[in-house]
Amino acid sequence: MVWVFNNLTEIWQHTLEHLQIALPPIILSFIIAIPLGWLAKRFPPARGTILTLASLLYAIPSLPLLIVIPVLIGTGLQDPINVVIALTLYGIALMARSTADGLRSVDPDVRQSATALGYSPWTQFWAVEFPLAGPVLLAGIRVVSVSTISLTTVGGVLGIPGLGLLFTDGFQRGLVEEITTGIVLVIVIAVVMDTVLVMLGRWLMPWTRVASPAVRRRRNLRAVTT
């Protein structure tokens, strides 16, 4: 604990740097996965190809990827943007399937009701399918959030700012307290982010709080037909 109290400023700085790197990939992967999931749902023959290619992104080893990205885009090896790009790719790999599954889970009766009411495909997607796919999308983004916050620490091996530096520095200096602090803070950030996402989901999707699937289905049908 002595090391923690003596280095609070440094710990706080690394925590902020960690968040600055981790948050953009979570948002970007969600945004990019929406059209990919829509394409997979809209064109069933291409679904397997799209989702397989997206999933293969997660199979790319993180350290080699962080070395290749600077070569491709001309940034420095220790530029945080390299981690942002890599984590966005990993997030897309996880989120694309969740998006496709979420859109696929929308009751066909609801789609037919929306079509019968004259909804255009664009309006039907944003006003009907996307909101009803919300619970599955929320589950997917929660996984992406935890994974991204954890993987951000890999950048510490290359000297990229963040909590990963507490691991590498603590290992080199033999400071167990520093390593433990990094582990605890990553877990805390992941839990806090997950809690925020759950609360945000409950606020944006109040109909999912207590209703059973059968009740939600009836509510969805009434919402479309009114």
C-alpha cells in the first residue's frame, strides 16, 4: 500500500490514459458492426462469409498486429492510435455476430406489421428492428467492453500509455504492489463500464425490465400497430 500512496498521481494518469484508449474502440466497433450485421441479416447467403471474416479478426495475435499497424499507416510504434485501431478490429469481430443475431431475433410478425403500415426499409430498421434487437446488442457491447478494457493493457509491452505500464514496470522492478494495482484497476474499470452499460440499457429499453418474452412480444406488436 505504501507504493500506491506514493504514486497516486501516476496511477491516476495511467487510468485516464487507459480510458482514453479503450473507450473509442468500444464505440467505433458498435457503430461499424451495425451495417455488417444488417448485411448479414439482409443477405442470408452472404451471412456466413461476412461473420466468418469478421470473426477471423479476433484470431490475429495482438502484439504482431500492434507492430504491423504502424507500418501500414505510418504512425510511431508507441502511438496510442495503433491500439485504438487494433481494439476496434477485435471489437468488430465480437460485435458483428451479436448485431446479426440481434436483428435476426426480431419477430417476423413485427416486421410484417411494420411493412403493412407502410414503413420503408430504412424506417423499419431504425424504428422497429434496431430497438427490438437492443437486448442482444447490449449483451454484445458488454462483452466488447470487458474485452477491450482488458486488451488495452497489451500496449504496455510496447510502452504505450495506460495501465499496462504498471504491469511491465512492476515486472521489471519486481514490484508486486504495482502489478496488483494494475490488475485491480482494470477489473474495477471493467465492472464500472459494465454497470454503466446495463443502466443505460435499462434507461433506453424500459420495456425489457420485468416483462416476460410473451408480454414483450404483445407490447411490440401493439407499439408497431399504434
